[in-house]
Amino acid sequence: MKRIFSYALAALLVGACLRLFFVLKFPANSGDTVIYEQIATNWLRHHLFAMDIAGQPTPVDLRMPGYPAFLAILYALSGKVGEQTRFLLMVAQVCVDLLTCLVVGGLAALLALICNQRLSWQRAFIVGVWLAALCPFTANYVAVPLTEIWATFFTAVAFCFLSLVAVQATGAAPDWLPLPRWAKNVWAVAALAGFTVGLGTLFRPEAPLLLLTTSALLAYYLLRRRQTKRLVALLFVLGISCIVPVIPWTIRNAVTLHEFQPLAPKDTNLPGEVDPKGFMAWERTWLYRFRDCYLVPWKLNDEAINLEDIPATAFDTPEEKQRVATVLDMYNEELTWTPQEDQIFAQLAHERTVRHPLRTYLWIPLRRAIRIWFTPRIELIPVSGHVFPLRYMWVEDRVDQRVTVCYFFLNILYVALGLLGAWKLWKCPYAKPAVAMMLLYILARTAFLTTLETPEPRYVLVCFPALFAVGAQLFTRASAALSSPTMV
């Protein structure tokens, strides 16, 4: 048994079985799935990046073009579209996710080599692959047509390149690091890092946040040593190489939609729909649980919203609750959100924020951050997710309770491995810039996600390659500490 765990191929085979289990047992979709499939179908049939509005393909910029392009390629190869290609799509995503496992192993090996030449980088590679292959949270998303698998892949690759940029640009790269000639050229690696982030941007518009946090880290190190020209040159290479993949999309939006839009807009409304900014501002004064998204905001313009489904914390006074009830009664009659209704909620959001500013700007974002990281991550499997009250759920729904508890503690285990691995690497001065780069990105991304109208836990899955790779360092053999590097 021990020999089996010493092979990456075994990890990939087990990982493939886990992913195929989710594909066959729990295939899923989401509201975004319909959007992606419709855009891909119109792209293939009408050569338009468009959705069907009033029976006609209408050009839109609601989503970035990467995932629709992926779907369109699969449609062209199979000769089928939509649900008919779901299984082929999921198998393709299994392959991409297994490739991500190998990239995670490579990142773990790189960190081990940077830290200490006496550490077993082969062991770090194997453990990194196993941690990624066995994680059900990322594996589960191969069974749903969403961007998570591709976004995680490009983030993992970018972590590898940016780790090299961080240690080389800051002078922390050890002499023993066995790199090919091109990888020792910080400018070439920076160009590859930026280009990878640009490709990731075609799938998720917030991907450049990775470059922003890396740029802040480089500025911290280089400005302290007054290497301003080197910093400016590095930022230029990272920025230009990131922009290159997005140029065709930007040109398309300028020509077709007459707008400068290099990224998908934050507010994704179809033509003719009211942008519910007031409603979303009101949400941000109380909503922090993912399950409330299903009951309130995701019903807007589709289903009736019941006052009973809104938690008591959304109302400060009985008068405030009555105002919400009055507006919801009007909305539920037509199921169409109007500017007048949105204005009332904007006023409510303003009043609640003035009354308790810390609640809106600190406590709710903090609770969102805790929720999106410490959650069972069972949104794609058919279990209730309820643990409490313990005795009642044990009698009424024992299987669901067991699954939820196991997923919850498994999530905590992965986060703990990441934190402990980061602590171990932090003691090595050579690895500090790479670890700082990943930690800063995780913190910045978490802060960014707390500002969104729907705090979905899946949005932090792109951070998990860092947890896997850093956590793998706990299983490398300890060795004597080496002297601190000379920062040049």
C-alpha cells in the first residue's frame, strides 16, 4: 500500500475515479450554465457572441469568451450542442483537472527546491499531486459546466511562474535551484506569467488580481532597495503580456457593442433589465450566508420572494420590515423589478449603513469571508447541509448529516495544511517571496469576494492549488537550515 502512494500515476488514477464518480453520480448545472451554452451555440451557428433575446441572437458581453469558446470547440468536434454534449464536456474537464493536479505537484516540488536543496522535491511532488487529486471540492466541479476547472488550472500555472518571478526578482533565488536556461531569465518568466494570467482572464475577469498582488509584493521588495527601474520594467512586462490575450475580446466589444470593455462588466444584466443596484446594496447590509442567495437575490426577476425567507437580521425595526414587505408585494404580482422598487431598497440600504456603518463595511464582510472559507462545500451534491440541532438531524437525516460533517472537517483540514505549510516555508528566507505572493493573493481575493452581491464559496477554489502545494511541504523530510540569502 505504501508503494502505491509513492507514484503520481496512482494518484491520477484515483483522482480520475473520484471525478468520474461525480460525473456519473452527481452531474449538475447552474444558472450560468444556460448562459454559457447559449452563447457557445450562437457563436458556432451564427458566428456571434450572443444570447437569444426576443427570439433573436443579440450580441452581449455578459461573460468572458474563454469558456464559451471551449464549449464551441466541443460542439464543433461532436456535431452536437447544449445538453447533448454534457458528458463529453465533463470528461474534458476531468482531463483538465487532472492536469492541474500535475501542475500542483510541480509547484510543490519547486517550493521544496527553493526552500532547501536537501529536501526531497520528489516527495513534495507526489504529495502535492495526491492532495489535489483526492480533494472532492475541486473534483466536484468537473461535473458542472462552469469556469472553475479552467480558472483553477490557469491560477496553478500562474503560481508556478510567479513564484519564480518573486524569488528571482527579489534576489532570493538560491544557487542550487536546477532550472532550465529560459527559467533563469526573469524577464521570460515574467512574460509567461503575465500571458498565463491573461489566458485565465478570458475565463474569469478577476484573474488580473493575481498580477496586482504580485506587483504590490515586488514593489515592497524592490523599492526598499531603490531598484525603481527594475520594478517598472517588470511591471511593464507582466502587464503587457497579460493584456495580449485580451486584445481580441476588447476589439470585439469596441466594434460590436461600441464600448471599451476589456473585461466582463460587474453588473450582468440583459438589455431592458433594471440594474438592481439598490437591492444589492441592501443585501450587503445583512447577507453573508450562501443559502440565503437561493432564497432571496437569485429569485429576482424569476420567482416570488417571500418575506418569511429573509432572516430577521435584515430588519432593524418593524417599520423597516413593513416597508420591505410592501415592496415585495408589488414585485411578486408581476415578477419584474422596477426602478421605483429599487430606489426604495437603495434608501433602505443607505439608512441601515448610516445607522450601523461597521456592520456594512466590517462585520458583514468578515462573516462572509469566514463563510466562504469554512463551509462544507456541498452545493453540488444532493445533501441537506444541516448539522444542527444534532440530535434531531441524527434521527431525521443521518446520512446527510454525516456527509456534511465530513466535508466540513475535510475543508478545515485542507486550510490547516495550507497554513501550517506556509508557516514552515516562512522560516526559510529563500521561499518567503513566493509564499508571501500566494498568501497576499488569497487575502486580496477573499476581501474582493466579500464585496460581491452573492458570496459563493466556489470563488475561492482557485486558491486551493496554493493550499495543496504549500501543505505538501509538511510531508517533506526535514534538513539542516541553510544560511540566509544575500538580497541583491
